[in-house]
Amino acid sequence: MGTVPSALKHCLSYQHLLKEQLWIGEPAAPPPALHPEQEFQISGLPDYVKIVEVGPRDGLQNEKVTVPTDIKIELINRLSKAGLSVIEATSFVSSKWVPQMADHTEVMRRIERHPGVQYPVLTPNLQGFHSAIAAGATEVSVFGAASESFNKMNINCSIEESIEKFEEVIKSAQNMNIPVRGYVSCALGCPYEGNIIPAKVVEVSKQLYSMGCYEISLGDTIGVGTPGSMKRMLEAVMKEIPVSALAVHCHDTYGQALANILTAIQMGVGVVDSAVAGLGGCPYAKGATGNVATEDVLYMLTGLGINTGVNLYKVMEAGNFICTALNKKTNSKVAQASFNV
Amino acid sequence: MVVAKRALPWLAASLRPNIVPTQVKISFINMLSETGLPVIEATSFVSPKWVPQMADHTEVLQGIQKFPGVSYPVLTPNLKGFQAAVAAGAKEVSIFGAASELFTKKNINCSIEESLQRFSEVMHAAGEASIPVRGYVSCVLGCPYEGKIAPAKVAEVSKKMYSMGCYEISLGDTIGVGTPGSMKEMLSAVMKEVPVRALAVHCHDTYGQALANTLVALQMGVSVVDSSVAGLGGCPYAQGASGNVATEDLVYMLHGLGIHTGVDLQKLMEAGVFICKALNRRTSSKVVQASSRL
């Protein structure tokens, strides 16, 4: 494509391009209405997709540096103002295992709790659950896995044993009317076992769902999945669990996340997990990326005419804030294209 | 379903600030030839005044090994370039149009209509010499100067280039702003005028949308995809941002979908590692980033 340098200064600004491409208004404007020309293309896709923002927990937990409590709180507060309806705030695990989340109680107590926004926290066992409730949590999450080896290496017990622990948490949560979200890791592959058969994912998901989890987030933990394996896995799971109770949690380690998410929403999935600025590397592939960036997901969904209720500019600003605080480059391509590097 | 991959070393290299040594380009193309790629766009016969990085076009085309069954098209923006390309042994050429008047004006200082007239000289000469011509249409999903581009405009330019004799039209999301939504809308319009078997997509990953956009194109029947090993070539319109989608990441997705490409991903990754070392830069391919021990 020819030479362009002298013409660059006449380029439209990124704000203009975003506005034009995605019909995104100024930050205060409501989400874009469907453009008449676009109506035909949304058949088969959900009208609305809920974004579950996992940056403050999954993201920060997997960053190399330990983030100061004030920074975490500021990040969560900024995300609360961006229109996100779910922000995973922290994790009530033992600080011996996950020192980055040692300040869980303080974070939970000091964040602004915006009306209409949920702030689920991770609770791997009954002890964590009780601490979470004492700190003011009103929603919790439990983490299963579709791989025996992964479970063994991570929490030193079998899938069966881990489910028993979660059963205690779920029962207590139900007694207190606290909703529980279930995660299933390694849904498309395991760093130890390699290929994971869809039937195994179905088995674990079904157990968590029937125990009382209101939603099951299917995680491509090492990002090895492709639209092919995503489709096969979802087809199997959707035979047992209604699609309205399913979410996908795609990692972008192999660059496949958006294509995998697109496949999932084409199949009717209406909940997508992502992390602002693509926070959180992959502990299984040194130097590689992990979570998909919320900004990039939003860009795609908005371009598809799907409503999310989230303000992309505000998420970008929150991403800019946390990357500056962490002294790191964003993993969001939308942010990279929009801010001068 | 077979998907043909086209690697674009020339395009990628032309956007680098430093000049890549000729021998490095030749070694690079030779490595790509061994991967099973059916088409490798080798160089560009443009004036070195405009694109100094491609000044060695003749030497490159004559220096590379021509593998049987592999095509090595070159860019020829005008008749002079075409003649030089044929003299250097080119067996296939490409011409570049755009769906945006402003983009065409800024880039080659003429209107779309005038650019197509220039190309008709190349088409005529290529026809006489039985040399296939591929047509590119830039800015199909957005223009850095005009902003939104109407799908009807893309269809109009594509139709013209196809009826002029281009055997294939590569639809380029030049600034990567497209999404699966706008890709579907644009392809629906173009497919009314040009048969889908004659269409290719050239997605940029500047906003991370390339693979999702490519997936939608595949779902609509497109079976030719352009990409650049290691994702070489940044975006001149967004400083520091990425440009071309990485061939390794594309092949990973296609193989995962059970789509035959004929490409050896391992060899492809090795070619990418080679060129990144030579250019002293990090790969833009996530597959390679995930696979290498850092």
C-alpha cells in the first residue's frame, strides 16, 4: 500500500473513528441504538451480552507485581462507573497461597458499592466463604476444573473432593440467599493433560449447576481453544445446561479469544468474562498473555450491534489508569490503537 | 474446505522504518516457500523514490527459489512497474484500488476513477501476456480520512476491478476498524456483484478484530485469506499499533476448525522467528509468544 507519511496528519482521530465505526456517542450518551442497516445482521445473536469484569481479581492475581490496596480500590471504583454490571472484586483464599489477594477484606469493605452492580468474590472453601460474608460479600464464586491433573496440581485434591468442598459453600450460600457462580477451568485444554473431552466438561458443569450455581463460566484456561473446539464443547454442555446459565471465559494466549467468543455468542451464550486491559498473564506460558481485554470484547460486541450497557471510553480510561499504576503496556489492541504509545 | 494463505513479506517489510537487506528478504521468502504456503507476495515494483524499502525488487524476484506450485505475485501500480516486473520474471501481479476517494487522493494523488484507468493499462498488458492480476480494495471497512465507508462503494469498486479482469479481489480492512458486524454487511453487498470464490479478505488486527472478522468471512464462504507471518507490518495510521494479522495465529485457528491449508505451522513459526531476529523485533504472533521459552 503506497507511502503515507505526509498524509498522516490529516487522519481522523481515534475518537472520530470509534464514533463512526461503532456509533458510540460521547461518554454520557446511552448505548447506541441499532442502526437500521444493521438489523439483518443480528439475527441469531443475543440482543444483550453481560460482561463479567474479572480484571481486579483474575487479572491482578496473575500480574507479576503485587498491587497496592488503594490502587485496586480505585480500579474497581472506576470500573463501577463504566456501566459494568458485574465486577469480580477479590478472592478470599489463604494469603499463604495467593499473597496478591491478602487484602481481600479491606478491598471488599472499602470499594464503592454502586447500585445495580454485583461484586462477586472467590470463595474456595467454607472458611473463605464466612470471611467473605463477614466482609460484606453478596455473591460468591467457586472454581472447578474439567481436569484431574489440573485440580491435583492447583489445589491438591481430585475433582470429586473439590466438589465436596464446594457443596458446603453452596449449601451455606443458599441458606443465606447468596448467589453462587461456578467456574469450570480447562474447558478446552489442560496444561498437564492436553486435550480435554467435552463429556468431562459436561460432567463437572452439570454437577456445579445441579448443586445450585446460577451460572457456569466455562474457561479456556490456557487459551488453546479455537472456534472448532469451542463449538464442540458448547454443543455438549448445552445438552445438559440451559444456555441462559452459561458464560465463556476465554484466554487470548494463542490470539483466539475473540473468535472463540464470537462462536459462543453465535450459539446463544449471553455472558462473557473479560479483564480490563487484558490484565493477567498466563502462568503456564511465560511471557504470554492471558485474559482477553474487555475493551477489545466491547469493540466487537458493539460493532455487532449487541447492547452491553458498558461505556468503552470509561473502560479504556480505567485500563489506562491501571497500566500506568503497574507501569506496563496494555494488552488491549483497541487501547493500543487509541492512545499514542 | 481449502483456504489459501497468502503471506505478504513485501507489504510487511515496506512498513518498517529500516531497510531490510536483500539477502535477508530472499532467505525469508525461501523459508516461507518451504512451509506449504501456496502464494507468497514477494515484492513491489514501485518507484524506489516512494517506497525505498522495495528498491531491490528485481534482485529479490530473481534471487528467490521459485518452488513448483507456489505463486510469487508482485505489486505493479502502473505499466512501467508491470513491464519491469515481467522483465524480472514475474508470473502474477497485483494492483491496488481503494473504496475511499480521500484515501486514493492522499496516497496516489488521483481519484478512484483515474486510478482504475491507470490500472486498465496494466490489465491490458497483463491480458496480452497471459499474466493473472489480483485486485486489492483498501479501506473496505473504514478509512483513516473519510471514516465510515458505504458497503455499496466497496461493491462498486470491487465489481469494476473484477470486470476489468482481476481474477481475485482482496478486500482490505486497512486500518483494522472493522468488526464481524461490518464485515458481514460489506461482504453481503460485495457478494451480490462478485462471486464469493473470487473474493479474499485482508484483515488488519489493529483493534484485535482480525480473526473474528476472518471467521465471519469464512462462514460466508470466503476461502482465501491474506496474512503476514509474525504479523509483520505496523499500522502507519496508529503509531505503535499492530497491522497485519499474524499468519501463525490464523493457521492455528483454521487448523482448529478442521480446515485444510497445506501449511506446516511449525515451519511457519520458524520463518517468523528468523525474520524477527533479523529485524530485531518481537513477533506479533500470539501463538509464537505462547510457544517460545522466554
